[in-house]
Amino acid sequence: MKKVTDQIIQMDFSEEMKNSYRDYAMSVIVARALPDVRDGLKPVQRRILYSMIELGLEPSKPHRKSARIVGDTMGKYHPHGDSSIYDALVRMTEDYSLSVPLVDGHGNFGSIDGDGAAAMRYTEARLSNGAMALLDHLEKGLIEFAPNFDDSEKEPTVLPAMIPNLLINGTTGIAVGMATNIPPHNPDEVIDGVIAYMDNPNITVQRLMDYIPAPDFPTGGTIINQGDIAALYETGEGKIRIRSKVEIENGENGRKNIVITEIPYTIAGNKTKLVEGLATLMKDKVFDEIFDIRDESSKEGIRVVIEVKKDRDLDNLLNGLYKKTSMEDTYTANLLAVKEQQPIVFNLKNIIEEFVNFQVELYTKEYDYLLDKAIKRLEIVGGLIKATDVIDLIIEVLRGSSSIKQAKSCLMEGNIEGIKFKSTQSEKEAATFDFTERQAEAILTMQLSKLIGLEILKLHEENSSLVSSIEEYKKILGDTKELYKIIKSRLREYKKLFHTPRKTMLANATSTEYVEEVKIEDIYILIDRFGYTKSIDVGSYTRASEESLKEFVHIVQMKNTDRLCVFTAEGNMYQVKAESIPKCKIKDKGILIHTLCKLDKETVILYTSFEQLFESQLLFTTKGGFIKQVSGVEFETNRSQISATKLEDKDVVIAINLLSAHEVLAGNLKVIILTEKGLSLGFPLSEVSELKKTSRGVKAITLEKNDTISFAIALNQNEESFIYNDKTLSVKKVRNRKRGDKGQKATL
């Protein structure tokens, strides 16, 4: 008896994981998620179509229950669950997903709005003409068959596709570590491109784009980055920007209507998402210009009406809608497909080249099949013609034979042993018979009606026709140009069958920023001692009690289109748009100013509106003893943060006084400086130079060792007092001297 340890297989865990994951990944890539470059189908699609042709569901036959189709597909070829099979079947019916639908659905198969299909037991399906272009000639042995998952059936490894389905219908799929996203194209353009390649195999991608200028989506719309398509077709990867197609109509009461008639392909099967998104934006008043939204779509087509308020800028509104809704979307294309069990990113020419090579292989096999069939039939027809000339002798052989085998032996080898003849002459002539086996079998099964003169004439005509056909087949198989003529001729027939005018328009459009139409009004910004910030309208402010307003240490009046400017002791200025500050009730908490402008741990020393800042002079005083005037114009910027002043190492701004330009020009302002050690100094503002914000400033006061400025203010000469540390101080107690002098002991 073996020990347990003898049955244990030692292996490296990481190596086993790597091998197992690789096997799994390749199985998903090749056997489930990605299409074959030749027929453009993923395995589940191919198996569904093959199951349907086995069930006899040609376009001329009645529809069959989808549940039966799904059951056959799952039981015979695709054991991965009925829901995935039915989902694939449903997609192949969607004329808003595929340029040429492969399945003709009967019943509720969903809609472009996003409605789901009914359960498979309620719907029926059959093959479409598009599917027959992939399945025709299946019986001619043009493609290989492989065992199914349990070796009980044979399934095709690829369908004998006679149209470039990969480009016409496109595909999408997510594998392991890779994904494919091939957009659909116009059948006429793709077939013209294939023919152009066959006429000139050295054709460039740029030249091919004369025939295939861009994808053509079943939902229409407009590709607005036509200039980027060339890079997509050259590399196999790129982005396509698709925009809804709109019309402007006159509405009621002088209003205008924006009517969406075509939508981006990216939301095909989910139009409701677009309508709901528009309704949400209207409800949230993101677009104040919108009066109403209605979905008037029907079987005749898409019609989503956006009713616009009177005298509004339609172009500006459209720019906003394109930016903030799925009326404009991006399709990320990746031309990835499987070739010989390997996933490869193709460019446009490579895909067409692979299709043409596949067609050459298929048509060669087809004409080999036709040639072989014609040669075999010619052999039989020749034997029947020959037999009609000696039909009396053949009848004598048949009547004199005791078995079919004996008669057949005589016809093929002239073996007359055991056969009774009426005369020696007949016996001698019968001994010369040398029909082939096929001819002998045809003679033995020939009906007597074939002996009618007219039937014999038909045999001679068929013989001549077969000889002519064999010569033609040999000519086609012996000359690639002749083979190309046949392929192109059949492609032109399919072009007529699937003729579709281009739906997606092409343009090169630049994105224009949406300028929001805002009603300008006054607001108040309230900031409490903890930094919680909110905005309220004028009505709420005037109704607020003095007691409730006392808790706010900073109150800034400004317009709702203005910006709140925040200056910090660390020498920075931050800007917050008024629209970014939450609108609250007086009792609401608001949001921290540090969150609105990312102050981190900086100390705020001034709040002001930009409008007031722009019209003012700022008096900067630093703890280290520097002072300067800066015009508010210096701080005009769109950036959310800038440096407001230059500081020495370890120095900070101790005060920023906001002065009106009128006061500064009048020359009646004086500056008062107080230090930590109780010194004071007063001097005229005119002694402080106006400098750039990037400068350090000039000396405000000569400080004693280890002393720093603790307070600075600019006052009108007529003012008699000021507030310092919640105390009212007399201006007269501050001695007037020159800027930069030493301070004197303040008797405050």
C-alpha cells in the first residue's frame, strides 16, 4: 500500500498561480471576450447563429422561441449560462447597436430608451439577411469544424463571412488585461474600401479614408473631431467625440425649442439617462435658461424637446449642455481582435487585409468545391450519354443478371460471367463495357423517362455546360485577378442588399466655454470666530437680529458674482468664488473657510471682496518692522492662490489696512504703530511708498532688540481715538515723528 506522501505532488505555488492565471486569461481572450478578425464574431455570437441555422431559421422561415434557440446553443456549444447567451442574442437584434442586425427579433427586445427585453420565453427570433451573408455556403466545407465542449458535436471555428462584419457592425468586449471597442461603420463605405484595397494592395490608410472617412453610428449624431480619426485608423487606438444632432424650432409665447433628433452612440440603449440628466440639471437650476423638457420620441425617431426661456442665448446654452450632459460624449476606440489565437491591435488597412485574405481562402475553397462537383457530374453525364447509345444492350444485361452487383460488374469491367444474353454478338459487346463506378451507379438508378428524346438532348446540353463551367472554374483558380473579380462582384451585390446612407456627420468643432447667465444680486458673507463661512441674501441679513449677528467676527457685503479675497499672516492671498460659498439660513453652520480655499494652518487677517480690493490701497505692516502701500489692482488674478507680499525669514504680516483711494489722495491719513514692548510711533501715510506686491517694503519703525510690531492702523487726522485689544485709546497720546524713527514709551 502506497504512503500518503507518495501521492503528494510538490510544486512551486507562484509558478502554479502564474500558469493557471495565464491559461484562464487566454481562455477568456480567445474563447469568450474578443472577436475573430475574419468574421468579426465573438464565440457566443457565432454559436448562436450556427444553432439558428441548424434549426432552419432562415429569413424566409417562421420565427422560433428565443428560449429554444438559447437552449440549443447552451446545450450544444456554449455552456456558460442562458443569460449571457440571451443578452448576446438581444444585442444582435438591435438596429441602434449594429449597422446590419444579424437576428430578426419578434416581440419585445427592448428599446433605445433603455427598456430591457422581455424574458426569452416571450420573444421569438430568426436569422436576418445580414446573418445569411455570414452563413451562406456553410455546406461547401469552406471552414473548419472543431469538437464542442464535450466532443458530442462539431462547431465551426469561424463562419464563412462574405461581408467585412468586424468593421460594419463593430464590437465591444472586456477580456483579462485588455478590451476591444471597435465602432460600427457604413456598409457601403466599408465594401468600397475593401474593393479599393483589392485594386491596390499598396494603398495607404490615408487613401483608404477616401472611402471610409470615419465610423458611422446607427444612432447618427456628429463626430466633432474628424481630424483625430486618421490617428485612430493608423494606430488602432483613439478617441471619438460624438455630439447629439439638434434642431432649433419656434416654441410657444416667443420661446425657442432645442430639439434633439439624434444621440451619441455611447448612450444607445440608454436614452432615458440623457433625458433624466437634463431634467435634473433643470430642477437644480444649473441651467436657468431651460423652461421645460419633454421626451416626444416615437417609432418615427428620437425627439427630445428642450424649451428655452424667452430671449436667452441658445448657442451659449448648447455649449453648456454639451459640456455637462451626455449630449456630447467620448467613444474610446480600440481595434483589438483575435488572429490565429493571438490578440492583436489592428489598424484599418490590416483589418481589411485580413478580411481579403480570408475571402481568397473561402472563394478558393468554394471554386475547388464547384470544380470537383462539376467534374464528378460531367463524368456521370458522359456515362449517361454513352449509355443511351447502347441502352438496348444495357437492358439485356440487366434482364440477364441475377443481381445488381453482377450487372454493375459487367458495366464497369465487362464481366459477363453468369449473365444470360440473347445472342453471342450481345455477349461480345457487353464484354467491352468500361463505365466508371459513378457512371455505373447512375445508369442503374436512371429512370426510363430519361430515354425520351428531349431528355437525351438535355443531357447533351448539360454536358456542354459542364465543360464550359469547368474551364471557367480552372481559369478563376489559376488567376488571382479573376478570383478578385468574383469577390468584388459578390461584394457589390451585398452592397446593394445592405445599402444604407451615412447617418453620422463629420466636423471639426472646438469646445466653447459655457458662460452662465447669472442674476446679479447683493449677498453677505458671514464668518464666525472658528472660520465657519456661509452666504445669505440681503433679505435674510436685514431680518437677522443684532444678537444673532454678534457671533460673526467678519461680515463682508459683496455681489454674488464677486470673489471673497482672504489675506493671511503668512503673506498669501486666496480667492473663493461667491458661488462656491454655501447659501445658508442665518442659523446654519456653514463650511470652514480652510476647506473652501485650502488654507491649511495659516492665520487669516483680512477678508474683503475683490470689487472693494480692486478699488482700494492696501497698507501692509509686518511684525519685523516693514511697511508698504500696494494698489489693489496688483491682486487681479484668476488663480485661487498667490503670494500677496514678500517676507523676510520668520517675519509675518501683522496688519493689512484697506484704504480708499480717495482717502489716500486727500493726504489726511496718519499711521500709528505699536510694539510689543509698549513703544508707539505716528507718522503721515504719505511717508509710506507705494510698491509692488512682490517687494518687502520700507522700515516703519526702528525697533529695539527683541521688540516687534504688535499693531498698525491708518487713521484720519481728525480721528481722536482707536481700538486696541478691546480698549479705546487716544490718538493724542501717540507722538508724531518721522517714519523709521524710534518709538517712544506709550502712555496709553
